[in-house]
Amino acid sequence: MTVPSTSHRATRRVLLTGTTGQDGYYLARQLVDEGATVFGLVRPGHAGAAEGVTLLEGDMRDASSLRRAVDAAEPDEVYNLAAATFVPGSWAEPALTDDVNAGGVERLAAALRECGAPLRLCHASSAEIFGAPTGRPQGEDDALAPVTPYGESKARAHRFVARLRAEHGLFACSAILFNHESPRRPAHFVTRKITMAAARIARGLEQKLVLGNLDAARDWGYAPEYMDAMRLMMRAPVARDHVVATGRACTIRDFARLAFARVGLDWERYVVSEAALTRVGDDLARIGNPSRIARDLGWKATTSVEELVAIMVDADLALLDA
């Protein structure tokens, strides 16, 4: 997707947090391919960023390291993707989750404001800010009603970014990202858990897959396309929050069926559902309403869930066969 540039410099400079995660990898590749000079914030000792990214050590919990990173990058654009992202894990460490997801955004914003240069910030928000799924499409004007520590932290960050825009005049926007997947999704997320299991069972390395509520339904899109959406938001004439979603839901049951069909197996022979793995709200669908971003920026998800599953299963098979 061709995205316009907003930089006054010959080479646009971009600072990216969350560089080593799924989204950071794809966004960094897109930015490098555009010809931008990309700086990626990583914690000391971490690696794994996309090729062409200049790594800067820092931590979202350390204000001084964020200021050093901003000074080194001298960015025109800042994408904040850093977060403690695993929702169930947020119950075990709620204070840490809040410190990274909300406190980190506040520290980053302070560093950006101190540098004094005109720049733009696009923050990765989450559908978890809306709380328990309602079964209907959720949009930008829906109330924030989080029900998990992760959701609470993302809601606090979301409100803070809105204040940066309204009270401080900063070009600051939040991409409210619904579920988005890829072969780079960590194995503890249910989609990757399914595709990895289908590949391993097909190769005779496992015999069954244990899941929770098979009727839980989520709006699953393809991660690289969602990073396209964030770039469009960053380059828009006016900063505005947008829901990034497909507008369609798929159950875990159907996701598993598609994954096992990709390897020529009947999913019902291998998948077991256990009530102990069911979470609050799993019986309702979480669906995003992407009509505003389609209207404002012309963005639309184009990869179907069938294509997404095929991409992920094929990648997991390739890993096993390498």
C-alpha cells in the first residue's frame, strides 16, 4: 500500500517502540521499504528486529532511556507498539502491565514534548478497551469499559493520547487494533496455538489440541495490513483515532476447522474443549466496525480469515520441514 510522506526532510526518520514484536517487525519492514530511516527501541540484550533498523536500547519503564532514544533518533514520526500484550498474563502482574502499557506512553510523551520538535505519534490501542464483547460491531465512539488489567492499562493509555491531542496540540492518534495475526504471532496466542498444533499433528509430532470455548468468536485480520492502517493514520492531514478491524467474526471452532483442513485432517478427531480454559466473555463475539477508517483513509482489510489461516499453517509447516 502506498502511503504519503509527511516529513519535511529528504529522509524521514521514524522511532518505533515494540520493535521485536509481531507488529514491530512488519511495520519496520514497511517503513524501511519506503526508504525511511528507522530506529527501533529494544530492551538491553534483546534482538530480532527487521533488517535495516538501527537499534536503540531503552525501556518503557525508564524515562531517561526514552529521552536518550528520542534525542538519538530525532524522529519525524513515532509509533508506539510496546506493550505487555498477553491478556491472561495481565492478571498475574497487573502493576507491571499498567506501568508498561500506560506509564510507558506517558514517559514517552514527556520525552517527545521535551525535545520540542514538531512530530507525530501513532499509538497502538486495543479492542480490549471496550471490555467484554457485546456481539455487535464496536466503534470509536463506544464507551471504554475494560474488564481486565490489560484492558484497563490500554484504556488509560488511550485516554492519555486523546489528551495529548486535545490539550497539548500534538499530532497524536490511537489505532484501536482488533485481533490481528500472522506467522510471527507468539505460540501462547490461540490462533498460533491452533496452526502450530495442526502442523505438528500433520507431521506426527502431536496427537491432540486442547482449547477452551470453541464458540468464542473474534474479528481476526492479517497483521501486516493493520500496520498499513497505522501508517495511513500517521500520514493523515488530521490526527484521529480509528478502529482497525475486518468487521467480520470467526469462531475458534471454525478457525480450527480451517487449520486442520489445510493439512488434510478432520479437526474433530484431534481438538478437545476443556471448560477450565474458558474465560469471561468468551461466549460473545468481539467485532470491530471499520467504517470510519474506510471513509476517512480508504483502508479496508483484504485478507480473508481463510487466507490468514492458510498463511499461518503453511508457515508452521515450513518451520517443521526446514
